[in-house]
Amino acid sequence: MMDVGRHPNITLLTYSEVEEVTGYVGNFNIRIRKKARSVNMDLCTGCGTCEEKCPRRVIDTGFNVGLGKRKAIYRPFPQAVPAVPVIDRDACLFFTKGRCKLCEKVCPTHAIDYSQQDEIIEVQVGNIILATGYDPFDARRISAYGYGKYPNVFTSLEVERMLAGSGPTDGHVVLRDGKTEPQTVGIIHCVGSRDENYNHYCSKVCCMYSLKLAHLVHGHTGARIYEFYIDMRTAGKGYEEFYKRLQREGVAFINGRPSEILPDGDKLVIHVQDKSLGKGMHVPVDMVILSVGLEPRHDSREVAQIFNISCDADGWFKEKHPKLDPVATLTDGVFIAGCAQGPRDIPESVAQGAAAAARVLSFIRQGEVEVESATAVVDELMCVGCTQCIQACPYGAIEYLSDRRIAHVMEALCKGCGTCTGACPSKAITLRHFTDRQLIAEMVGAMNGMRQTMAAAGE
């Protein structure tokens, strides 16, 4: 991140959202809303004095997933680039009650600006790479597991933050009381994944990070670890060896998806049907860790609409071809990488990001872009400007020229699908090389060929 922030050819826009994308490959026009952070980035040095002196503390539902607190003026995480804080206007005493202004008083460079407003930026780019990531599955949706109801049921991300030395518990794995270390821990795989009630697909990373958590929690606490799994999927270099290492360390693997978790005094009892033994089990533990799956970003369909690409049935961005072109989309110049396309681990995300960057470089070096030969064309004398073709085009390749009151096809976006030709009531749109006369000639030729073949067979 530091290298990106300092690179002379990279403009980093944080705390910003893309609102509109128009144009085509080599000529995209993007409108970006740069949100007001109430801090002047040109004056701020990232000294942290404002964060240190701010009296307002709120629950950090972001980086620390609710386990710790942050100030009303804060950086999302310690290594954030740029190191410029943002004021949470919903928590700041000045914005909610009209008082305080302590951060403005202590800032040595006078970078605090309460009057700052959102800024609209328009940029022109040749290519776009979408790497929007994923959302973790909300474990509250599975009420039988008791997350949010039983205090000592945690998600995998919460335990990740506890294991971090700079985390809210200084690297100690403890129960909700903040003091007691667990003696027995149950880790449940595939929470929200491979489940017809929620997500039918495999999230791909849960098995391995569950094994990692088992190893680290055991190392920190010496607790007895139970892993509840459907199938152990360790398809990666060195992954199977790590699985066997956990077996040697004494982790108990139970082949079955737990049906429910119920409290029993200070314990939590996990009810499960062990497929290997063919019998039901009741496993009492001090802590339950839910290995939540990966879901598409909550706004993935809205983002796909902005960038004129498609989503699959689950909400992941759809690639041009899953094997031959996994980083491109059906819109030329728009590429996808990482968990924007589907569940991925870190090595795969890095590889796909490099592949997307390579594709962009190839476009830049190429200089010119080849378009489809069979693109649509509008007969301007016949077009009545009804805009039905614009509504029908799945690629947004047709624009309305208001000064001439006709439709115009942007060839760089057109894929020659023919939807517009079927929708046009005045037959003003045709496909190059696929006009009605050419299609009729092809059909006549095919029928004549069939007649000759049948005649020859009759002889």
C-alpha cells in the first residue's frame, strides 16, 4: 500500500465512490464522488494527535468487527494509506450536538475542516479493473447456531482480530468476559456455504482458514480443538500436509454439520451427527467459532449496472469465459479480479490481479482495439427516434442524439447480438453482414442444398 500511495503514476482516491460510467474501451468517462472526510488532505501530516485527543469513543464495527472501540475521528486501520483520518459525522459531538471541536484545537497544521463538502471528480480512463472483494456471511441468519444470542459464539473474523498482536485483546484468545481463556473450542465449517437454505456454492477458503485457526488457538491457549466439517477440501500446495499436521497435533475432526448449539450452564453443547461413526454426538465446549463463508458484496448488482457488466445467479461478477478468459467481462475494457468474480484465496487473487493488469497493459501497447465485424448500424433516414433500441440493448451500445433525434450505435460497445434489430419497429437498424437480404439468401441456399442432397439420395 505504501508503494501504491507513493507511486508517481498512481492517483489514489480513498473514501470515494463511482457514481456513473459512460463511454467505451479506451474512452471511459467516470464520475466519482469524493466524500467529505472533514480533514484537509493537503494539510494533514498523519500525526494522529486528533485521534489521540478525541473524547468520543464508539464501537468499531469495521476493522475490529465489534470487539474494540475507535474514536469519532479515526483511520480505518493502523496501516491505512494515506494516513489521513476521517470524521464520523454520526458520532462526532460537533456534528451531533454542536460542541467539542477539540480535534480542530489540537491539530498542529489546522487540517480540520468541518465545512468540507462532497466533491465530484470526473476522470477519463482507457480500461477498468474491478476488485471489489466480498462480504462475510452474516452468522445471525442461522439462528440454530446462536450467534448474537449466546455470548461465547464467535465468528472466524472476530477470532482473527483476537489473534492479532495489535488487536483489541492484544493477541489473547478469551471469552466474552475478556479474561477467561477457553479450554475447549469447537470450530464449525461451511457456515452459510454449501447450504441450500443460504448459499449452495463452496466458499473455497473456509477449510484452510479453519485449520489455521485451530493451529493458532491451540498454540495460544492449549485448548482442546474440535473441527466439525462436511468434506475437508485442501486443494493447494502444502495444504494437505498442513491438514495432517493438525491431526498429529491432536485436533479432533468430526465429520458432520452440527444441527444446533444449546447452552448448558457455562458450556455450549454442539449437537451433531457424526457420519464416520454413524451416531449422534453432544460435544460440550467453552467457545464456538463459526467459519463463515464468502458472499458477493451487498451492492454488487448495482455496481454491475454502473459498469455495464453482468452478475451470475449468486451475485458474483460474470466473466467472459470461465476458462479461456476469466478476467475479462463482456464489456471490452472492463476486467475483474479476486473475490469480485467468486470465492478465492490470497494466491489466486494475487494471480488474477496480475493477469488483469497484464491484459490492460496489452491494450495500452496495442494502441488500437479490434471491434466486432457484425456490428449494428442505424439508417438515419428511417430512424424515428423512438429509443426502443436503446432500452433493448443489453450492452448499452446505443445512444440517443438529441440534436438530430436519432439513435447512434457506438461500435466499440456493440457485440452484434441483434437484439436492437428485432426491437426496432421501423426496421431502421441492421447488422453488418447479417442483413435481411443476406439471411434470406443463406436460407434459400441451404434449402437448395438440401433439395439437391435429397434428389441425389433418391437416385
